[in-house]
Amino acid sequence: MDSKVPETVKLEVEKTNKSGSTFSSSETLDNEREHWAGKLDSLLSFLGYAVGLGNLWRFPYLCMRNGGGAFLIPFFIFLVLCGLPLYFLELCLGQFTGRSASHAWEVCPIFKGVGVGMVIAIGIIGLYYNVIIAWTLFYIGNSFISPLPWSTCSNDWNTDTCGARGSNITGRNSSNITGVNGILQNSTNSYHASVTNAINGLTSEEEFWQYKVLSMSSGLDVIGRVPWHLAVCFIAAWILVYLCLIKGVKSLGKVVYVTATLPYILLTVILVRGLTLPGSADGVLFYLTPDFTRLADMQVWIEAALQVFYSLGPAWGPMITMASYNKFNNNCYRDAIVLTFMSEGTSIYAGLVVFSVLGFMANKANLPISEIAKSGPGLGFIAYPEALAQLPIPNLWAALFFIMLLTVGLDSQFVHIEAVCTAFTDTFPSLRRKRMIFTAIMCGGWCLAGLLICTQGGIYIFQMVDWYVASISLPLFGLLEAVVIGWFYGADRFARDIELMLNRGVPVFMRVCWCFVTPAVLMFLLLFTLSTYKPPTYGEYEYPGYTSVIGFLLAMVPIIPLPICAFLTIRGAPGQTLREKITTSFKPSPNWKPISKCHASGYDATMKSDGGTYMEVVKRNILGDTSYNP
């Protein structure tokens, strides 16, 4: 990696600090660290990460199931009260410190384990997320075969009971079976598939998924072999990720010009085509028609809050890391507003695309849309391929759709991997000069470990890991993030830090959310997750009893660093007594300072902690310290 500071962050204006030293307004304490080459690089990278697979195949399903347009009411309420404030907090935290998630917690050293846990969680997610990209690559390859392999029952992997939805087979629509039932929570991302069977059979699309793509075994106890086609696609996916991250954010910032914009182009093309099909209007109306009576159901509000939290991606860590590459004076407040609403607006837009085509599919099969829509978040690999196979020129539309899925998946995976690599390079700066080799080693390690999920029993491992790894840690990390910044460090002090960057104050609304609303919502979601725990399932397959033990250990892996790092911090803290050490561990460390040199000098004196009664602290956190004069 080039050790020189990029041109975009070189000296713009000179300022003189209080000690008389002259620094550039954009000169940092770590001049070897990269920055985004331009504003658009940054925005597209953030947008690409925020718009994940869940925006395409989970949100439309949730909206349809929970009252259509009425679901948007709780969704946007939680977006404004919880999603936006936490998103803004993380952007500020990364931009102010210029450090990754694992190093930004000098703000309250006793909670350094939160940053480490974030890196571990996103590392595990990155491990199995590439399997989805591998599946997508395989579908793209098969999209150029005519007829589409998943549209017929004459292939060597098909069974005697294979059939097409709605065909004239006795008992065709007599019952339903559950197929894929996984929850992809990374970006929130979840999928489920339920297909109509022919007596005891599956549709051709379901058989292609289970018997060809996955080569599924009978259960978790039968791992089996690694299908060669899936191994090739999986390795190709990792090579693709490596090539795009070979120079860190320099190369990532250029790749996203394609991967972050192409999905919108392809979504629009598919939407225009979908709206010209018979039955498409019925699908769109089914998706958006509000049922306000559903708002009386608490489950609707809970699912809206969970979708906001998982889709935007705060508390995962990558937002902090990517923001650390921003210029110190970048207007991250504007970025937070634009990106949150663009991300969730994309969810609504994707729903129009999905249900316009599903409406056509229901019309052609002479089935209710609810029967088709039960495929829900599994649209990507079962229901939507089935719909595309019925369009004129099906190969073209299938290729466009899966290329869109590929670009959306890659955008998220890029950020997952970059966040972990940055955590290492911030810890060991010498690795920056060997970035190409280091990234290759990291991607190679992930690839080897991930081959286990490509086995015939890999889908059961995928489901189990996805079920447990983020279910507890992410709401917990988000809760701790809000509490630490809002109370232990102080919303007022953090607002002063933001004012150093943006030269503007923080709205009272944001302060109130950081201190009260966001922690309350996240606490409720965490308790709800714990109280409604259910063991994982995959369709009709029930996992062995020992899976709960393994799952609990998986859930604890990102959380274990919290007590370990807290113990190490207290042990190494200055102080004569244990109480003094603990007290010191809750205070910002000497390393907590703005990354900008011109603001770092003399920073400690301006950030002196103020005491007072509890009510005085509450008032100061909400309204600010009127006596403070920077």
C-alpha cells in the first residue's frame, strides 16, 4: 500500500492550535492510513452495504404479511427513533477517531470487548455469507442454459414426483410443505421458502435447489462431500472479493461505482417489464394495500423494529470502520439521513419489483397471490426463479436478476471483509505495507474454513450458524453502544466532539434518542429475542438435541471478549485500589482524541468531564452545557 497520504486529504487550510503548532485542517495523527478518494466513493460504499439481500427478499415478505402499507407506519417510526440515531452515532464514532470498530472504544476502555466482539461477529458472518454469493454465481451460469434447468423435470437430479406449480396433477394443491427456512440476519437478511407439492413431490425449482445446487444430505449428522460445482463457485466468489479489496478502500471505492448502482438499474428494468405483465397490478396491490387492523398486533411492531435494526446494519462494526476513512470534517449527519432513507426506500422499491412478477405468476398459475407469496424471503432461489421461467425470454431475465443479487451480495461482503482486515491493520500498522499479501491470506483462510458449509450437509450448518451467531450479540452491542455514549461518556460530551467535526450542534432529538429511546427499544428487542427462543429448524428437519449446546456456544463467541477485555483493562489501569482502577477504566483513555491533528492538540482540556446530580446530568445530555464555550 502506498504510504503517502492521498491527494484528496492533503493540506487544504492551515490552522494554528492553542500550543502554537501549525497543522493542516485535514492532516491526521495517522498519515499512513487511507481515506476515501472522493465523496461519492464513500456514499456508494455505505449505500452498497446498507442495501443488502434482506432489502430484496425479506422486507417485501414482512410488509405483505404484516398489513401491507400499514406496516410502513411502525417501520418508519422505528427507523427514525432507533435506526437513524444509532447509524449517525456510529458514523460519528468512526469519523472522529479514524479507527476501526475494535479500536474506537478508547472512549470507555472497559467496553473494548464490544469492538472486538463486533469484529468477531462480522468475521463469522463473512465466513458463510460468501456461500450465498457462490449459489448466485451457480444460478448465473445456469441462466445461460436453455431451457432453464430449474424449469423442467427431465434432468438427472429430478425425482418421479417432480412437477410444476399449478399443473394438472391429482392432489397438486392439496397440501403445502416447507422447504428452505433459514434466517439470514446479516444486513438483516432472512429467507424462507415454502412450495406447493405434487402429492409428496416438489416443484422443479425446489428440486433444483435441494438436489442440484445443494446436493442436500439427510441431516446435520451426514456432512457428506463438497459438490465440485459449489466448490468452484465458492472459490470464484472469494477470488472476486479479493480482487475488489486488493488495495483496500482505494479499490473498493472504485468497484462500488458498478456494484452499488447496477442493482438500481436492473431493478428498474425488471420492474418495467413486470408491470407490463397480466396480473402484475394485483400483485402490487396485494403488497401495498394497508390493513390497519394489523397495527394492533404487537408482533407487527416487533418485526418492524427488528427489520430496521438488521437491515441498516448498526452494531455490526463495519459502519464505524468505513466511517473511519472519511475526512474529519465530512458532513456525516447529512450522510446518515440520506443513507438510512435511501436504504429503506430501496426495500419498498424492491417489493414493487418482486410482487409485480409474483402477481403475473399467480395469474398464470390461477392461484391466489397469497399462495405464491408464501415463498416469502426465499424468493431469491426458489419462488422468483420459478416466476422468471414463465416470462418470455426467461434466460435474459434470469441472468439480469441473479446478476443483481450478485452485486447486492458483493457490496455487503466487501464491507464485511474490509472491516475485519482494517481491525488487523489498525492493530499492526506494518501490515498496511503488505496489504495485498495480507488480504490474500485472510481471504484464503476464510475460503478454506467456508468449504465446510459447501458440503452436502452444509446447508444445515449454514442455518445453525445464521440462527445463533447474531441473535443475541447484535442487539446487545447496539444497547451497550447507546448506553456508553449516552451516559458513561455523555451525550453532551459526544455532541461537543461532533461539533468539532461538523461545526454544528447535535439536535436535541438525537440526544434524547441516544439516552432514552434507542436503548429502551434495543433492550426490549434483546429481552424479546431471549424470551422467544426456539431451536433452529430447516423445513421439516428438526436439529439434534446437541445443536442447542453448539448454538449457545456460537452465540457466546462474540460476547466472550466483553468480560475478558474488561478484566484486562481493569488490571492494567492506573490506580492503587481496585475501585480506582475500575473508575479509571470507565473514563476515556489518553488515546481518545480526534484523528485530526489540528483538533487533537489541547483536546483533553476542552473535554473535561462535568459532575453534578443525576438530573443535572440528564439535562446536560439532552440540552447541552450552556456554560461550555469551545
